[in-house]
Amino acid sequence: QVQLVESGGGLVQAGGSLRLSCATSGRTFSTYPMGWFRQAPSKEREFVARINSRTGTTYYADSVKGRFTISRDGAKNTVDLQMNSLKPEDTAVYYCAARRTTGWGTLSTVGEYDYWGQGTQVTVFS
């Protein structure tokens, strides 16, 4: 059974940092893309970042480019999201997602991912 479990969310002041981690089990995602999405209240789930686990290439939403960094730790089987210079508009539930195949393109839509975690809340106050 595939499981994605996020951790690291919390409450942080604007300008601060948080590091989210997604632990995977039940399947090896070392060669498949993984991503982070977020959903704010009353809004649709939106793409944040993704990493091609095999090549290490990354892609970011414009809203987080230069502030967030996605990375993969093969030894720990985790995908992390380092979030710096946080803003109140970054407040959302953050979800880890994974594909079961390699795929092409930006892989930045919800429908392109097969597995999802339960989410972790990030709240940024000013």
C-alpha cells in the first residue's frame, strides 16, 4: 500500500522559514516525479513545485520561485520543501503528491498525480 505522509507544517511569522517533508512507503519513487501542491480555504488546489526524482530537475510555480526549494533525499526516501521568506498568502494546507509513471512536461496539474498525502497545515501571520 502506497503511503505519502507529510510533516513539518506549523505557524510562522511572515519572513520566516519552514521545511516540509514527505515520507514515502509502499513503493519506490526514486525514478518518478513527485510534487508539492497547496490549497487555501475556498480555493482550488494549486501547484507549488515538483522534482523529477531520476534526473533531479525541478519546476516551480511563479509565486514561489526563488523562495521555495524542492529536494529529494534518496537515503531517507523523502521529498522536502524548504520554504523561505514566507508570506501570509502562502497560508494553506500543503500536500505531497507522486506519479506512478515518469510523464512529460511541467507536471503541474492535480490530475497528473496518482498518489496524495493527507496534507500539513502551514499558517503564516504578519
